[in-house]
Amino acid sequence: MNVAALAILEGRVLLDAPGRLALEAIRVRVEQRLHLAPRLRQRLYRPGFGFGAPVWVDDASFDISRHVRTRPVPAGGGEEALLATCVELNDRPFDQAHPLWEIWLLTGAPDGHVSMLIRFHHVLADGIAALLLLGTLFDSAPEAPEPQGPPWTARPIPTRAELLGDALRRSTADIGRGVRKIEHPRRALAPARTLFRQALQLAREGRAPRTSFNRPVGRQRRVVLVRADLEQAKQVAHAHHATVNDVVLCAIAGGARALLAGRGELQRTLELKVSVAASVRAPASASQAGNLVGILLVPLPIGEEDPIRRLEQIARATAERKRLPPYQPAARFLQRAMIRTMNRQRRINLLMSNLPGPPQPMYFVGAKILEVFQIGVIQGNVAVQVGALSYAGQLNFDIVADANLVPDLTVFANAMTEDLECLGATSHERE
């Protein structure tokens, strides 16, 4: 369960005089920023039964070289070799004895560019929080001054007495909240009413249809990138009373349509279900680290050939579903139950995430960031995931799939590109 991003950088700034990657200088620059994101020097500590839940503690053995590393990409392989390297690196489990993040600087591109794979464990950050963490490492100008922080010293792990006291205070606070709910029953029942309405909605959604890519995923992954123009997507959305997210979903539906058509599974009335990651952050928690995400279930009219009619149907469906809060199985037993049943679930066919990135170009250690992409995850019996990320006028997609279940992934990607171009041409005709 990793949150990852791939950035393509102008390489010359990151090289030393002989033309090699200036790795030690980059590590120094990154470490100078870590006081802006203290969580990046912390690890999870499990105190044991009766002493409370896991807590974040400073890693006394923190070593920046463990987290900022380099790897050459096989020569001559181009973007496909780069993405295969990212898949390999992102598949590695984190060492939970240390902070759960890594930066990999990938060299060897013939154009002189350096690629950067940044990955966090999902417990450290969801997509929005990951962007906030990245913001501490990036600059809006190539020669921005280095932020000065105090010398860092690891704080000691809390004693068992301190952990026990903290657990008791939390339990007391939970009891207090329970009492206050009893005193205000209408307010206390509001979450239950919302949960009940969501359960009814989930029941009305019905089961997701069976497809050849909804089978338990294996260990082999493949990633393909798709590039689009953000302003054009906004124009398309405006012309059809939709949102950019609706345009993204329409393109995903086009990709799935082509994939299933090529496999002989396309039907005129076919409607797939996509799980759309949605932030549940309140304004007060907009800058909070951690994982605050729910999902929306959106039907995709795969049987609709016309991208315009498909977009309009999707826009109506998303508008209806936004009236309720996103589904969020917050209770631990519900989360565990969901994980145990993911290999045989019948609620969703596809996974999708759409994040707003910086609207202006950013820089890493003085090097301009040319492109940024999400690198998502697949799980259970959902073998295709699409991530969208806007950046400096671009709308960039990554498509992650099980390499064995979806060997024809380029069919999906090419159809997405064709639909986006078709929608863009139609919006220009209306002007």
C-alpha cells in the first residue's frame, strides 16, 4: 500500500563536474528540508498489548542515505524501461524499523533527464498529504533560499508509564465523547443516519459485472503513461456542464470499452463500477498529515460509444453521488473485513484517483520538474487502476495493471488518448 510519484527532471543541474549524479549534495539538500516535515524522520513504534495503539517516534538511527538513493535505468529501453524500474522499486516492502519513505534518482536517459521516484507507505500519507510532503522538498524557483532549521536530535521513545498514561487519557476522552453524544442524541445519531443512507445507496448500486480483468491480482505489474492538456480538459468540462474529474472518468470508460471490445466482452448496456478516491479532509485538517480518504462509487456507461453522451451521463451520476459523504470504513473491523474480501468482492471493477498538483513549474534541488505522474496500486481482484495528476498546465495519467491479466494495457491507454482528443476537438467546434 504505497503512495508514489514519478517526476521527470532537467538533469544537468543534478550532475557534478565529471557528469555524474551529485548524490551526496542532493542528500544534504534534502536533509536540510526535513524539519519542515518531521514525520519523515519518524517510524512506527508498537508499544504492545495494553499500552495503546502504535505511535510515531523519532528514528534515532536515521540515515538520509537509506532514503535518498540512485539506480541506473537499463540503456536503450526508453520510457518502458524507466517504468519497469519504477515498478520493481515500488514493489519492495518498506523496512518498518525506519521511516516509511524513499526517493530514487534514476539515471541513464539519453536526453540527459533524471527521473525521480518518490514513494511513501499509505499509513504515512494519502494522496493529498503526500503532495503536502512533496511541497517541503520542492521550490517554486530554481534558486530559492534553503530553509534554516534547528539541529535535529531524536527524542527518546516514550516510557511504558507514559504510554500507559496516554492510553488511559485517550480512553477517558473516548468515554467523555460517548457521554456527550448521549446528552445530544440528535447530533450523535447523525453519523448513523449518514451510514444508513450510504448502505441503502450501496444496495441500490448492485453488483459490479464480471470482467476478465476482475480476478485476483498477482505480483507482476505494468505501468503505462498518458499525457493530456489540462486547459483543454477544463474547456471540455465547461462545455458540457461537467468537471475535469468527469472528463477523466469518461476517458477511463473509453479505455475500458476498447479493452473489453478487443476481448469480445463489450455489451451495449454494460456499466462498470469505478472506485474513485475522495478526500474526507475538513478545512481545518487540510494540511494534516496521514490518511484521510474515502471512496465514491461511480457507474461508467461502457456501452455508450459516443464520448460526449458518455461524459454527460457520467456528470449526472457524479453530481448525484456527491450529495452523500464518501464511503469510509473507519472502524478497524470493517477495514479488516474489506481487506479479507477484496479477492472476491463484486462492488467495483476499476480504481481511480485524481489529484490536483502545483499549477506552476516546480524545482527540486534547482532542477526544473518537467512532468509528474502518480504511480498507483492495484489490489484484490481489481487489476486496473488509473491515476490522474495535474501539474503546470498538464493532465498526466498513469495506468497500473496486473501484467498477466492485462497484457493488452496499451489498448486501454491508446483509447483514453483517442477519447480525450475527440472530446477536445468537439469542444473547439462548439466555440
